[in-house]
Amino acid sequence: MTDPVRLDLSRRAVLGAAGLTAGAGALGALSDDAAGAPGLQGRLPREVDVVVVGAGISGLVAARDVRRGGRSVLVVEARDRVGGRVLNHRLTTKGATIEAGGAFIGPTQGHIARLARELDVPTFLEHTEGNSVYVSQTTGRLEYSGTVPPDPTILPDAALLLQQIDSYAAEIAVDAPWTHPRAREWDTLSLRDWIRGTAVLNPEGVANLIECWTQPGFGADPRELSFLFVLWYVACSGDERTVGTFSRNSDTAGGAQERRFVGGSQLIPLRLARRLGDAVALDAAVRRVEQRDGRVRVHTSRGVVSARRVVVAAPPPRVLGIDFSPGLPDRRRALLRHLHMGRLMKCDAVYPTPFWRADGLNGFGLSDTGAARAVFDNCPRDGEPGVLLAFVGGDTWREFGRLSRDRRRRAVLEGFAEMFGPRALRPVEYTEHDWTEERWTGGGPTAIHRPDGSLVRFGPAVRRPFGRVHWAGTETSTYWSGYMDGAVRAGERAALEVLDLLR
Ligand SMILES: Cc1cc2nc3c(=O)[nH]c(=O)nc-3n(C[C@H](O)[C@H](O)[C@H](O)COP(=O)(O)OP(=O)(O)OC[C@H]3O[C@@H](n4cnc5c(N)ncnc54)[C@H](O)[C@@H]3O)c2cc1C
Ligand SMILES: [Mg+2]
């Protein structure tokens, strides 16, 4: 399979060569949302009220709200497409659409849900009928239901740890985790060391199981994660009325993986961008942001725009690639240096039908070894074709992400076969997307704090504006940070901030 980004590129190139990209009308009439809106052609405007850096969900929402507030806005996006970490992928099989990046939503993610309704993008429930599968060296292959596999060597510790995580998380202020009395201690303790010091029966076994959550959830292993950061992340997985819990964060039923979008999550940024029309400029990477004489000059690869306020909605580590004048405050720079994008790829195998469902399995699987540690049923709504998805993250990415595509494919399919039987070895199509290779993202699903004390030391700068520059992006959200819902919330908050100051 061709890389989906290149596919989009070639489609644009083909349309462009045929003289069809002159206006949104020509492209819109020709094709569905997947081709995207071409955005602003020609020169950038010289002046707007607000420039937004980055056309991910967060930047696009900020722009929509700024415009609704009666101010002029321009989104400048480095790539030739919108959506950032949200990207649809069209399969050859039946022309079905799956997601290469962010895909799932769940209860209490009310901001992304409202936005999707506004844009007429319906959701469907993740298939949960039937049993999940657990494969481990101690138990062999087990079928089970519920959150935690019934491995007798792990279950007691897992129950203890998850209960402890939930009760600590309930004490964390989502807008100021650094104020917890034990913040310093927990921010220099890794999740792994906390597990080692807390589990009674089988610390290694339970740490291994928790990897199956942290590798897809953070693109990282327990030893890489600040315990305070993890507690904050769990606390964030709720809303103003609902306390976040481990299962709200991790479950397909009642949790963050409860639903997906019909037609793929990228329909959301694509439709937002279409509505913004000429207020989105693609292929416009921001290189320099200059604050002088009461204005901000944003230098992009397509020219310079002058604005009264700027909202930066790029992934935190990418912001370090922008030359700020005057330079960023020390604390902001230190914060950005201490936020690391996770290592994550998605690997999907496609079958004529979801054969595992007929065997009474829901397609969800966990394994303590191999390339397929956390597996989901990733079929489109009507269940055709059958699609199995493996998240390859953290140390599993370090082991398998660097192999040749063929060797990785084989390892992923072997993992699927251990869970769902030998039919899994013969897909009709296989596709994968490695986010660590994406220049304008750098990894995924989100930026993490390592156990280096940086969340306590530099975290308080996370939403603090720098002169006329404001910060959006999912990493700045106080609820569902790291998720699409957090991206929406952060965009809404940043728009309110600038509108207030522009009055
Ligand atoms: C594999 C994977 C799986 C995920 N699964 C889920 C999931 O199931 N559910 C969920 O809710 N979330 C999931 N996420 C996370 C979710 O996708 C993100 O939280 C969300 O999309 C982030 O949106 P954002 O707008 O904050 O940032 P981004 O989407 O990263 O957007 C930032 C934009 O800034 C642009 N940019 C960067 N630098 C510059 C520059 N210098 N100049 C101009 N533009 C620039 C980028 O090109 C990008 O378009 C997943 C992510 C990945 C990678
Ligand atoms: Mg391990």
C-alpha cells in the first residue's frame, strides 16, 4: 500500500494538473470529503486579527470560534492537508475508510461529540459482543469479559493498582496537578517504579499488563512515564461533573474507545476546513513569529501575515522548530523541551469478513509479548470488510517499528493468529502508519512527561500566553488531554482568550 499521505498528494497533484483545484467549487463538485478543500490559493492576506498555527482539530476549532466572534482569522498549516494527528485511510477492499490516527470517542467527550453532530458526522458503537482474548506466557490463551483478564497471577495486583490509581487521580486538580501535596515525589517516580513498589504478588506481570494500556494510550512504556503525569491523565478523562478513572480511559464499553465515526474521524477537520474556506492556507509552515510594535508577524513558507493575536496549535515539541523573536520565556522553552511525543504506529489487517465475530469473539485482544500487544476490532460500521488493528507503541514500537515492513507485517499477523486463529495469517490487505515518521507530528498519540520532575517545574506555564501568542492543542486541555476531545476544548478556550483581548 502507498503511504496515505502520498496518496492524497498525488490526488491533489492530478487534480491540479487538470486545472481543477482553482476553487473549492471545482474540487467539491468532483469528489467527496476525502480529497479535502484546497483552502486559500495564491497570496496570503497581509493582515488579519488572528493567525492560528496548525490545522489540526484544535487549530480549526479555534479559528471557527474566532470567526464566530466577528474577527478575521487565517489558519496556516505546514502540511498539504488538514487534520494533523487525525487522518482517514481509504482501503482498497470495498473502498472502506479506516483511521490511521485518532479514531475513538467515548462518554464525557462532549465537546468532540457536539462538534461531530454539528458537522453531521454520526458515530457507531465499537463491536463489543462476545469475548476478549488474552495471550500470556503464564496462562496461554484465555477468553474473558470485562476490563482485566482473569490471569490469577496478575488479577489481584491489577485490581489493587487500578483502584489505587483511581483514588489518587480523584485527588488531582486537572488544571494544576503540580499542587498535589505529593506532586514532587510522584513527578520523579516512574509508573513502573510505582508499580514495583506497590504490587504485592507479581509486579513484573502486572507491569507487563499495564504496558498494554500505556503503549497505545501514550506511545510509551511505564518506565518512561511520570506517575504524576499518569494520574493527571486519568483525572482528565472525565468532565466537569464526572471524575476520570482508569476504565473510563481504557474501555471499549463505557470508556474512551466506545465509538468511532461513520466515514472516519478526519471528516471532522475536513468539514471544518471546508467551512473556513479561504481562511485556511495549506503548505504554509510557520518558521518565525515576531512580536513588535503591538503586532505579531508570522513568517510562513508562503509569506508573512501580520496579526493582533496568534494561537499556536502545533504539537509541543514542534513549536521548538519555530524561531520566536523575542525568544520564548525560559519556562515555556523548558516545558517544550521536556514534552516528548510518544512512539506509536497503527497496523491494520483486512479480511473479507470479521471471522472472529462468528467465533464469539469481539476482536479485542491483549498479549504480553510480540508485535500485537493491544488489538481492536476496527471494522467499519456495517462490519465489512473485517479489520483487525494493532497499536504498536513504546518498547513494542522500538522492537518492531524498526523492522522491515514485511517482517513487521508477519509479526503482527502472527499476533492476530494467536488470538483469533490461523485465518488471521491471510489478510486480503495490510496497511500501517508510523507517526514517528511524520515530520509535522513527530509521534503520538500525545506528548508525555517523563519522570524527571518537569510537570511540576514547568507545567504551570502550559496555558500561559507569551505576549500576543496563545497556546492551544490537545496537550493544553484540562479534560481529555491527549484526545480529540481535548483538542476541541483547547481550541475553544484559546479562541475565548483572544476574543476577550480583542474586544
Ligand atoms: C495513532 C494515533 C491514535 C490516536 N487515537 C486516538 C483516539 O482513538 N481517540 C482520540 O480522541 N485521540 C486519539 N489520538 C490523539 C488525537 O489524534 C490527538 O489528540 C488530536 O488529533 C490532536 O489534535 P491537535 O489539533 O491538538 O494537534 P494535531 O492534530 O497534531 O495538529 C497540529 C497541526 O499543526 C501543524 N503544524 C506543526 N508544526 C507546524 C508549523 N511550524 N507551522 C504550521 N503548522 C504546523 C501540523 O501539521 C498539524 O496539522 C490518536 C493519535 C494517534 C497519532
Ligand atoms: Mg516489556
